[in-house]
Amino acid sequence: MIKVSVVIPVFNAEKYLGRCIESLLAQTVDCEFILVNDGSTDQSRSIIESFQKKDKRIVLINQENQGVSAARNAGIALAKGEYLGFVDADDFVEADMYAQLYSAAAFQSDIVISNFFIEQGKTKLTVNFPFPKEVPLTKSVIAEKIFPYFIEKELLNSACNKIFRRELITKNNIEFPVGVALGEDAVFNMKAFGMCENAYYLDYSGYHYQEIQGSATRNVIGKNYFGRVLEAKSFDYQALIPSRIADSDYEKLKAEKFITSVLSLVHLYFNASGISLPRKFSMIKEMAASPEVVKTLRDHYDELQNSRDRYTRFLLQCLKNQDICRMFLAVLYSRLRN
């Protein structure tokens, strides 16, 4: 019996795809690996086919380019395993990843959460979560701990550090939303958690998320990152939550997430390549002066300050005052120190 069906959307991933597939084939629990070639124009398809000839656990779907959500949905439709897992083609997993997560099936878990690594070059960070460890997480715990965390933070959004009981997903017609520019993982996750009876947090790290050096700092202007952040801010998370969060708490959580994203963009814009310094200043000034940033800082400034370190508090002050020059100097100093 297949324990875990792992779905891997693939689009022009030839550089890292071999490493990803090799890490999957090393798994120590019964798995199938559904690779969805989403209209790749490089050698991705050939790489998958060469592995497929050697290992019958690999299933290949070829489709025209439709995006990561459609690719994952195609994989889910074909899956036969008791649980579903997801891996991005740039990333890789430890050999015991799915054996470890599947071990929580003994607790009748509909969803199992694990820690994960974020890696960029030689830098490696472990992401973990403030949830009760290795005990069943009931609906009340999900409502009190997990849903607020989804709204406040980005770190839990990924589908890749979890497994989901396939029956939970298929019986409730849960899919990744197609055509959403940002947050497709969060929507899928929150719908799944909204329907599950028991979840489980395993204090284990087996997923290696690769932050490709330089990729985020290229083509900053064309990607409209701030527009996506505004889209996320306007998203109605409450509609996905079975038990409504108090409006005042909900607004605080959204403010925390929004300003954290804005500060991340400040660093991204200042570090972007191929853009003049005056243009960077202009982009950040425009963001700081936007009605959404101004209102959020006006309404939540004190509580945002209280939860930050000294450096971030200074950046918040500069953001509120729209003092882009002092903000730039602070970011530059921080970068030189580190």
C-alpha cells in the first residue's frame, strides 16, 4: 500500500531537479512520486523520464503551462497514497522525511506539520513553530493556535513541510486556487485545517527549502511585490476559518503580517541589482506613503514597536516618518555588520 503520494510541480527546473528526485527516491517508507511537468521548455522532462526508466515509483504527467496550483491539483487527482505530500522542484528532502511524518498517522492525524530548513548559499536556518509538540492538536487547539499563526506569519503557509490525509482533501474538494497571484498555499492549508479533526506537530526538520541566491533581487520592478503584499492584506482569511477570530485581534494579526512584509520589501528593494539608488528611494518612498501603510502604522504603531528588536523599531520609526535616507543608512550598516 502506498503510504504517501508526493506531488512535485516542475517548470524549467533542470538545474536542481536531479538532486530533488534523488532525495525522494531515497525515502524509507512506501511512496509514489508524481512529477507534473508544467510545460517546461528546458531538459526537465528528459531528466524525469530518465529517472522514471529506473524507478517505477515515479509517475509523470505532462501538461501545458498552467501554473503551480493547477500542476498540484493534477497530481492530487492521480494520487493513490493514504497521505499527500508536496515538494518544489528546487528543493530536496532528508531520506527519512516521509517516514517521520507518516509515523504520526498512529495518532489518527489528518495533517502532520514539521519544521523545515531555509538555505541560501552557506546560510542555513531552521524554522520551527510555537505549537504543542508531538501531541494530537484538536479543533480547539487549531482554532486558538494555528489559525491566528496563519494570519500573522508567512512561515506556516507552505504545503511542503506537511502531509495531508488524502481522503480529507478529496472528500472536501479542497484544491489549490488557480489564478491566485499570491497565497495559494495559505488558502489550501487553511481550508484543510478548517476541515480536519486532528493535526500533529512533529518536532523534526527534513525539508530543505532553497532560497536561490540573487533570484529575488532581479526584476524587482516587473514583479510588483508591493502589489502582491496589498493583495494579501485585503484577503478575507476569516472566510476560511470555522470559528471567527475577534475583529480587534484579527486586525492586529493582519497588521503584524502586513508590516513584516513591507519591511522585508524595504530590504529587498535596497539590495536589488540593476536599479539606481534614486529609483530605490522612490520605490520605498511610494510604499511608505501608501494609504495602507500610513493607516496601519497609525492604528497599530505601539503594538508593532513592542514586538520588535531595536533595529526593527528604528526601521518602523523611519517608515512611519517616511525618512527613507535614515532607513537606507540603517539597512546599509546592518548589512556591513553581517
